[in-house]
Amino acid sequence: MLSRLVLRMPALAGVILVSFALTRLLPGDPAVYFAGAAPTPEAIADLRRTLLLDQPLYAQFLAYLGDLAHGNFGRSLVTGQSVAQDLSTRLPATLELTIASTTLALLIAVPLGIVGARQKGSAMDHVCRLVSTSALAMPAFFTALLLVFLFYYLLGLAPAPLGRLAPMAFPPPERTGFMIIDASLARDWAVLRDAAAHLMLPALALAIAGIGPLTRVTRGAMLAVLSSDFIRAARGFDLPRWKLIYVYALRNAMLPVLTTAGFVFSFLISANVVIEKVFSWPGIGSYALEALVASDYAAVQGFVLAVATLYVLINIAIDILYGVIDVRVRLGD
């Protein structure tokens, strides 16, 4: 695992450099934005010195690297707190939503892909392909607004899109930051039901964005495995059809599905920016959007670095799962 982390360090270094450069290209001057409604030139100049904006870019970058080396992501000008503290407070909400949506996407997409592969060319196969294509074509913000309009406004089946709990509800004691887990550990079943109800719509809106690629990859991988020699030989042994499909074929088709699931998980973390804004979800996506509007350099850079680190960790986890699913990968190591 350590060797895999070392191999991905250049990617993190590139993310640090690119995020620093792009934030400096944002329009507007943070010193003017945060100096007040009627700032004086002296106040703006003092704020620019405090933020090191009066220094050359290379000096600002070296200072940023020095802060990172000490675990200091800087201080957010919007919240007034350290970026590391803001991210650690909001990250569990984003991870809870992303894990729930990825799980939901897999539970929908994998069976659809298997059915499409088993009944290639049939009406069911065309339905599965239509579902995957429609899911790919629907923008996340449109899906979120449509679900809110349908299930909250028209049918009244979902709670108001106002965060992780009802406005008057008391959150459980924080142990993990995951509302579902904390409510379960506290045995607060009313809060658990409330948290699950608030999680359902944003998770579904985010999951729809991942159903398309997962369904297509599952279908393609299953078609390739079902036409392979070892499956044709297994049919000759008169094995039960369910065992042939779900034990032998699906396991051999899981490597591309797992790779796609990793990419989908990483994509959904970024897509959280829109979903969190629609549902007032207090995650790092909405935090980054507010920081971007305010040209809050430290917060934007911290968000990009946190997402990049998560992406690296996800890829390492997928590499490890490869060896669990396919022994040939372990032998190759």
C-alpha cells in the first residue's frame, strides 16, 4: 500500500500546483471583497499584506507549501476558521451522501447490466439500455429539482430539502460525523428515520448520474464473460444457471465494474457541489461553492486537495480489492 501511495504522490503534487495557479486566475480581489462595504486604500493594502497578495506568485506558492508541510491549509476568510477544521467538520456529510448514492447506483445498475447481458437483443435489453442512456443525459441539477418537485411538492412523500435533519430536530451525539451511524449508535430511532428520509432524495439524485456508466460497463463485461470458453465449458457440466451467472460470470466481470465504480465515486464527490446546494446539504461541495464565489483562495485550494487525496485513496482501495476478487492480480504483484 505504501508503494502505491508513493507512486501517486506526483499526481498530488500536480494537483497542488494546478489548484494554486487556477485560484490566482479567479476574477476579483479577495482583499477588496473582505475589506468591507466602504474600504479605504489603507485597509485594502493591509489586508493584501496579511494575505501575502502583495508578494510575487512564487513567494506565495512557497509560503503555501510551507503551510502544507505543517498541516496548515490556511484560514477561510468566509468562516473565519481554519480550512482543515471546516473540511473535517463537513467531510463526513459529503462522504455519507456519496457512499449512499454510489451504493444505490450499484444496486440498480449491476442487476440492469446483468439482465441486459443475459437477454441480449430482447425488449428487456432495450429497456436497460434506454435507462442507462437517459441517466447519462440528465444533468444532476435537473434531476435534483425534478425529484424535489415530484416527491416533496406534489406528493409530499419526502421532507423539505433543508439539510440532514428537520430544522427542529436535535442531532445525535457526534461520534463519526455520519448521521445514520451516529443515530444508530445512540439508539435514537426517530432521528435515524429523519436522517434516512433526508438522505434518500439527494442520494437518489446523485445515484442517477452514476447509473448510466455502471450499467453499460456491467452489461459489456458480462457479455464478454458469458461468451468466453470457460463459461461454455461450465454449461457442459449442467451447473445451475444462477450459479453460472452470479458466481462464475459475475465475479470475472467485476474488475471493470469495480474500476468504473471508483471513477463514479470520485465523480460523485465533485457532483456533490450541485446536489448539496439544492438540498442545503452541509458538505464540502457547498463549502467550496461559497468559497469560489468569494475568491477564498485557501478554502478552494483545501477543497481541491481534499478531493484529490480522496481520489488517490479510492484508487489504492480499488487496487487492493482487485487482489481480493481475482487471485491473478495478487500473483502479478
